Amino acid sequence: MTGTALLALVATGSALGAHLLTRARWTWRTPRTAIALWQALGLAWGLASIGTLLGFGVAPYGDGIVAGVGRSLSDPRPLSSIHLAALAAGLLLALMLLGVLMVAIAGVVRARRRHRALLALVAHGDPEVPGTLVVDHPVAAAYCVPGVRSQVVVSAGTLQLLGPYELAAVLAHERAHARERHDLVLLPFTSLRRMLPQSRTVARTLDAVELLIEMAADDRARRHRPAKELATALLRFASAGANPAPLGTLGIIGADETNPILVRVRRLLTPAPLPRPVRGAMLAGATLVATLPLILYAIPA
């Protein structure tokens, strides 16, 4: 089987794997590992889809994709119109994926810059929550503004809603978002959502990754605070009708106000992590999935 055919199988398998993973529930038992698997599937799908088109386009040369593309760019005459169309489609897909990602990054940076400027006007420090900005708003809200110098923001409504221990758990959750740069994890998936806004699979993928990110932050917060404190805070936020986080930020209830709070509370109170050998095997599999398309790029088309 040629490298191009194998790349087509990888692209199809990655799309099928993503579809199945959106319905999986075992991922909740090991969110960080599941996030790595999602990233591997997304990378493999993009590289394999591009490689399939490029491989078919340069097939007459009989070289690997990288060498064949180089030859086609320097001397395109031996290629037929069909092969040239496939080569152009592969290059166009690569540019589209990269372009949409750049547009998403620029949009998030602009939104974050505007929000920081707004916080400079309306937010203030509070000795009760050192290192945290407080916004005088009655509705409960808690989120972090990620970046090189991340900021954790809470509203006055949150200070009234939560007790000191619950507030400490929420702050630990938000600092986990900032420390692990979950905003960078989300960027490729939000850009793909922008590129394919009508795709239900892409929408479910984004929802699944967002939930896993919230669970990963819950787990890190649980290292510093008792799980019951964060679980109680989540229930209080849900009952109070807390606002979702602003654009470009990461909040305690996630990007979507329909985030299944009860699922997060249940796993906080009754954790059931996967055994370490299983997690290690999954990480090894994710690494293989992510690197396989690059290996296939060198196989003759």
C-alpha cells in the first residue's frame, strides 16, 4: 500500500476516532490524557488530509511527498491537470488551516487586550483575595485572563456567594487554567469551528474538549483544596445563574453556560482515575497517531 493510501486511511481513521471520542465517557476519568489524544487526532487529521491530496498530486514522480512537491514546484510540466488540481487543493487546504488558526489567534489577542483595558478601568484589588482583581458586579463570575501575565478576576457577587474556603477552591481552579495554558489547547479547535461552522462533529468536538479542560482544572485545584469545597462552589454558581466567561478568557463554568456542572461535581466527589499504565499506553498511542502522518510523508507516493 502506498504512502498516499495510508495517509487517506489515517485521515479517515482520525475523523472516525474523533466522532467516537465525542461520545466517550471514559475520557472524564483521565482528562489530561484525553486532551492529548484529542490534540493528536486533530493534528493527524490535518496532516493526513493535506498529505493525501499532495501525495496524489505528486504520484507521477514516484518520490516521497516532500521530494515530490519540491520537484513539482520547480518543474510542473510532467503533471496532468488532475494531479495539478490535487496538488493545488492540498496546498490550499494547508493555507486555509493555517490562516484560520492565525485569524483565531488574532481575534483572541484583540479580545483579551480590550478586556484587560476594561479591567484597568473597572477592576480593583481586594485584601481579602490578594493577587486577584475584583469587579463590582452583583452577578457571580470568576474567570482568568490567560497570557504571559495572567490575571484571575472575580465579581463582587462571587465574594458574597461563596465562603472563604469555596472561594479559595475557585481561585485554585482558575490559576490551574492559567498555569496549564488551556487557552492554547482550545485555539486549534475554535479555529476549526470557525472554518466549519455547520459541522456537528466539530461542534461536539469543541464541547468535549472544553469540558475536559474544565475537568483538568478541577483535578489540579483538588490537589490544593478539598474536593468538597470546589464541588459546593460549582453548585452555588449553577444555582445563582453565574455568567459565562467573556471572550478570550476561561471561567469556572466553562465557555458554555450549559456546561454539565453535575457531571463535574460527581467526579470531584467520587473520583475514579484510570490506572497509570493505561494512561501511559494512551499517551504512547497519542504520540504515534500524531507522528504517523509525518512518517508517511517520506514513503513513496
